[in-house]
Amino acid sequence: DVDYGLAEVRSACCYTNDPVLIEDFTTEGKDAHGDTAEMIFQVSKKDFKSEEAKAVWKKGMRDWAKNRMVFPQFFGSTYHNCGPHIWDAVEKGAMMPNGDMTVRQHLLNQGITELGNPEDAKTREGTFLHRVKQVEQSFWDRFQVFAKWKRHWYAAYLRDGYCKSLSGFVYSGLVGK
């Protein structure tokens, strides 16, 4: 098991020069994954005081946000894909970090009654997809420079049929939306 210490994010920092991204992933104590989880689940990690609750937070909601929202968003995914992937974890009956209820019950208490339909272009209030769509918008508002870079690179790909990395490697082939 090898961990390259945020190699993908560090590369994104070099490519995009997004000052918020650089600060969030290089400043001690910053936690973009945790911040995203707080928005998705409408919780505050500060409420989880015991070491056990902090461990459940990190391996549960924070990890879901990291691997099912933050990294997929950086690699081009959308709320249509991220929402159902996170919802799968919710539906498995995971408990809230304090152990007082399931994550599903926590969302029900907030009025989130169902996933929603990922095929619908417009989300409905009261669905998890609606929440994740709002988080996605906030995410890209936060990383505006990265978002602009993504649009620029995709436009260049459409125009030229390839993208060239900083190291000179050429990426070509089909890229989906």
C-alpha cells in the first residue's frame, strides 16, 4: 500500500496555480475534505469530541467526501455521479460519529428523504442530489481558478484533439463530458 502524499492535488496546484487550492492543501490544519463533508452532511467536525468519534468521522463522512466527491470533482465528475456514490455509503447504515443515530436518520432529520434521480437535469429540494449539487457549486466557487483552468483545458482539447502536460506528454483520445 503506497500513498504518494496528495500527489494528484499537488500536481493540480502546479497546473492551476489556484491560490485557494494551494492554501487548502499546504497549510497545516486546513482540511478541504472535511470542509466538504461538513457541507454535504450539514455537521461540524468540532462537535465530535471523543477520539472514537473523531476516528469515525475521519473514516466515515470525511473519507466519503474525499473519495466520493473531492477527488472525483477534481478529475471531472459531477454531482450526478458523486451523489449516488455517497448515498450508497449512507444507505449501508453507517452511524453518526457520536453514535446517536445513523447518517440516514441524520439526513432525514434535515428533510433529505431520498437520493433523487441522477438522470433528471433539475434536482428537487428534499433530495440528496439537490444537496450535493449545491455543494458542487460551492466547491467550484471556492476553487474558481481551478474551474477556469479546467474549462480552458477542455476547450483546448476540443479545438486541438489533445492536451499537453507540463512535462511535454501528449494526452489524446476520447474524453467524455
